[in-house]
Amino acid sequence: MPPIRYSPRFVRAFASQGSRAIAAPGTDESWLDSVPFDFSPENLRMATTKQDAISFSSPVDGEYSDGQRLPCMGERIGKCRVLERIATGGMAVVYKVLHEELEVVRAVKLLKPGSSSEWCERLNTEAKISAHLRHPNIVEIHNVDVWQGGLPYIEMEYIEGASLDDKIATHGRMPVPVAVALTFILCNALHYAHHCAIRLYGKIYSSLIHRDIKPANIMISSSGTVKLADFGIAQPENVSLHTVGSHVLGTYAYLSPEQLTLKRLDQRSDLYSLGLILYEMVTGRKAFPQRAVGELVQSKVEGNIHPAVALVPELPAKISAILDRALALKKEDRFASAEELGRTLKNALDEISRHPPR
């Protein structure tokens, strides 16, 4: 299947639909050809069968020192049979499974053996939060239970596709209209999550922060649907449900300055992270490429960002201005909400579609 290209009509359809990409053949697309970005099924599949594509920090099969173990291929987790292991994170292992009664493929996120009680509580909180979220661009959960040996797990929707992280690593920067359309869709998902009423431990909260917005937590299915995943460290605004002490949670490269300095967070922290993703999509490189944590943190809290337009001279001025505001050092200087950022992106997208770069 040849790569799908992106006409202005495609971009408008993508933005207006909000969850599914639709190609519009037969229009002049030559102005996008300089930065190919392939959404074909062949290229959108995750490298789940390649062992070298997954980083393992601890054993993933067999016995652990405390007697607990993780399931082997073919074993059952609840009503699901393990097909393959697809990812290993800091606190959990994710499996592709088959729900044998319903005959549907799903994913199971299983806590690692030896995890602390705090991580058990975090997985429970993630399940409770995710159970309230019903949006076409957010990964849906179906069940929560405990596997043998007392390991809790979440059974969730399985996305046949690739993470945005994989796509950027494979293809580099993408066409500006596609990057803007993807960010617009994520704004819709975040706006919903930020304002979704959630009952947690007997209390009702009306404002949620994801706190871990990054390309690895954004899935693109083989049909073009964009999904936001992993509410593992999400919390209601101005509420601390779990002890964090002096620990910074999340991936440093995508955290806001206030997250790195352990200051109070709000929805604008998520928007900063989303701005970093937009920057990376349109430039093909991280806004803060430093490998040393100390250097990265210092650059971020000082606001030392190499302007995107310096890397991509043809970047539309409106997109450059959006990035400047989304990545402002002070929260007060950023977009006030995902809705405002999304509306601004949509206006810029419409203008780009009407007046494509030459």
C-alpha cells in the first residue's frame, strides 16, 4: 500500500472529525511531499515481536526472588489468554491478550512483582480515573482484577498500531498540517479529561491533570484513530492522592518546569507537555535534547528553547507563535485551557489549508 499523503482537504477533514484520519485523493499535494509521513498499515504496526525494540529493566517471565512471577505466553489472566508481551514500564508489564469468551483482542497492564504498596494504589487510581473517561480519543478500560500471587491488573482496549514516539523515531518530522491536526485532536481529548467529573475514594472531583503527556502515551491505530493513554500518574487538580515526597514523576523530557521544580500544577502543565510534542513533530527533534538530566532540567527551568522556526524556516508564523505561547516558562503566559489551544490550532489549520506554503 503506498503512503497516504495529505491534501488541505484531508487536513480539514481530519480536524473536523476529531478522531479518524481520512485521505482526500485527487487534489494537489505536492507542497507536502518534502516531508513524507506514512500512515499505511504496514508502517503503523508496533514492533511487538522484536525483542530488541523493548527495554527490560527486570525479569519478565518466571519466578522472582519473592516467589511472585509474571505470566508466560499462553497463560490466562482472568478471562484472557496471553498472546505476547508488548511493553515493559517502570511499574508494570503490558500484554496483548485474547478475551476468550468475547473473542476480542485486548491489552492487560499487570503490576510488576515486588512493587510497593504505593504503586498498587497508583494502579488502582489509574483504573478508577480511566473508568470514568469515555472519549473516542482516550484508551478505554474494561476491567480491573488481581492475578495469581496478588498482582493487580487493568484490562483495556488494545490499539493495533504504533505510538507517536515510534512514528517520530522512524520518520522524523512530519508535515506541519498533520502535526497540527494531531495536536488539535489531543486538545479535544485533554479538554474532556480536564473537565470530566470523577469519583475517587468517596469524593467527586471536576478537574483532572494527566501529568504524563508524551509521544509514547499517544497511540495511532492502523485506521488513523488517535488515542491518549496511560493515566498512571494522573491526579485531580490541587489534590495529592499519593505520597511523592521529593520525587519527580514522569518523563523528564516532556515535563513542565513546574513539575521539575515540584510546584503546584494545573491543566496548563499538560498543555506545556503537548506543546513540546508539537515542537517535536514539526522539527523532528526534542525541544530539550540534552541527555544529562541536570542540563535538561536547568535549560527547561530557564526557558532555553531553540526556536522551532530556526530549525524549520518555512514554519508558518502562526504555528511558531502557538509554540512560543504553549512553551512559555510562566504558566500565566500559556494558553489557559486545552479548548483555547485547540481553537487557536484549528484557526491556524484552516489558514494553512487555504494558503499552503509554496
